[in-house]
Amino acid sequence: FNLTMHALYGTYTTINALLPPRSTARPVATRKSPIPLGKKFSYTTNAPRQARTTLQSTRSRSQPIMASKFPAYAGPHAKPGAIKVGVIGLGILGYPMTENLIKAGYSVVVWNRSSAKSESLASTYGDDKVSVAASPRELAEKSDLIVSVLVDGSTFDAVAFGDDGLLNGLALNKGYVDVSTVEAETSLRICNEITAKGASYLAAPVSGSKGPAETGTLIFMTAGDKALHDAASPLLDIMGKLTVYLGEIRNAANMKIVVNMIMGTMMESFAEGIKLAEASGLSSDDLLAVLNNGAMANPMFALKGPSMLKDQYPTAFPLKHQLKDMRFAVELAKEKGVGVPAAESARLKFEEALSAGMGDEDFSAVRKV
């Protein structure tokens, strides 16, 4: 046996020596810093940034949207006291994200469709730290870097166009950091609108909802202008615990969609498990104890489970937004020729929940259908 293995190993070694060396041009994941548990860190890839990106939509096969060519961001770095940060959209994520920036020493310009939230920030932190813009255009004019926390592409259109629209306030060396969750095609379209005005664009959707936004532990998935990514890193480090730079613009949108597809599918499976356990005469508390102490333990089950057992669904991530992302995921899967039957099944349950009037409840309310 030993002689046989020795012969096989010798053959393997000879063949391996004849093979060409592995290409060093292959993208390699690198960390900017070590990853000590609980510490904030940034992660990027060495994949070369491409100036042109194409995406073929499943809905329009005529002409793919391409990211326009534009010079790299050359504006100021986002250090407290050195720049003015504009935040547009003060919802579940935007409001606490802005508070964290203010507490870190940044002066901010804010605009929200409902002015009450803008005025609340100004009254809480003072006019010297918070300036309330009268329009999206004024916000863009007064800001060096703009953090956009809008829901979707149609919301962007509503605030971007027109005489007082955001686009008319943009100029060279201004940066636009887009935290919205949109399809890759929409991200490319927004990028083209922003860069046509001379500004720079960074897609930066997040993983995390109200709690992580409050504690500054969001996860940013960035793509696009690498120079803007580097300049905005101090901001991202305050609002999040991890930043992953993904290269091409479409990659950020696609990563966010995949992550939220997994999350929605997990939540629907979790809800089904609770219902089946209860129907079988089992204790739901015992089910949570088993899940939270075994291989399937995860923060989402631990956080959402106790409230779900009480039939309470305080909104951290609205069900209608989870459904939007599930729809995006199913479309992306069809475009790529990938079967996602579990996600498709979960999407149907979220559709049912939306039809039952649960759109503004937390996505964990899918348990009720």
C-alpha cells in the first residue's frame, strides 16, 4: 500500500511540476486591516475597476444601460470639520445614520419629504450642526458629499428632477453615495444622471435595518468610483461596522439583492417552523432555545423570534421592502438562468402578506399568513 501511494504521489508531483503557474492577474480578496471580533474593518478586492459596465435587463432587450465614463473623484476626504455632508432621506435608516454622523463631529445638511424629521434634528442638535435645506437642489449645492437614503429609483426621480431637483445642485468634485436598494440597471441609470453633472457616484446599499443603523453597525456593499469609496470611508466607518468594495457598479446592487433574498427566504422558513411546531403541540419557546443554541443560531432568529411569538411586529424593515427585494431577486435569477424555487415560494407568501394589508409592518409579519 505504501509503495502504491508513493508511486501515485510521485506521479502527481511530476504532473504538477509540468503545469503552468497560476495567473497572478486573478482578483484576490484583501483586507485593509485585520478582522478582530467586534471591530470595524474594511474589505476590498483587487479586481481592476472597469470604466464601462453593461447590464442587459430581462424587461428590455433593446439596448443595455452602460455606466458613463467619468473622471475619478477628486474632492475632499470625509473628515469631521473638513466637509459638509448632505443627507437626503430621513426614514428608518436615514435618521439614525445622520445622528451618528452628527455625534461624530460632522456638520450636516438635511432634506426629507416630510420636514418634521429635518426640523427635529435641527432642534435636537442645533443650527450650527444641522442645516435644513429648502429643496434637494439646495442640499446638493451646500454639500461636498451627499448620502442618499432613498427607497427606490422612482423616489430618486421625484427628488432629482425639476428646477429644485438634486441634479441641478451637483457639480464637479461633489460625491454622491447611494444607499438605496435598487436593481443594477437602476443603479447604473442613477450613476449616469449623477456623473452627467460632473459629480462622482458610489453605490452603497446596506445590510441591516433600524437597530444596526442606530448602533452604527450597518454593513456597506460599495461599488463604483474607488476614489470616492476611499474618500467616504470615514463616513462609512461611523455608520457601519464593515465595508465591502465590490468593483463594478452593478455588483453592489446584485450583492444586496442576493443577501436580502436569503434573508427573506430564511424568515419565511422560520415562520413556517414556528407554525408547524405550535400545530404539533410543541413549545415555541423551546423551539427558539434549540435554534439559538445550535448550528442554526443567528442574530435574526434571536432578535425577531421573541416578538413573533407574542404576535408583535415592530417595524425595523417594512414587509413591502422585503417583497420588493424578493421580486428583484427572482428577476435576477431568471436573467442569469438560475433556479431559486425556495425564494420564489417565499416571495409568494410575502405577496400574500402585502395583499392582506401588512406592507408597513415588519417583514417578520409574514408569519401571520
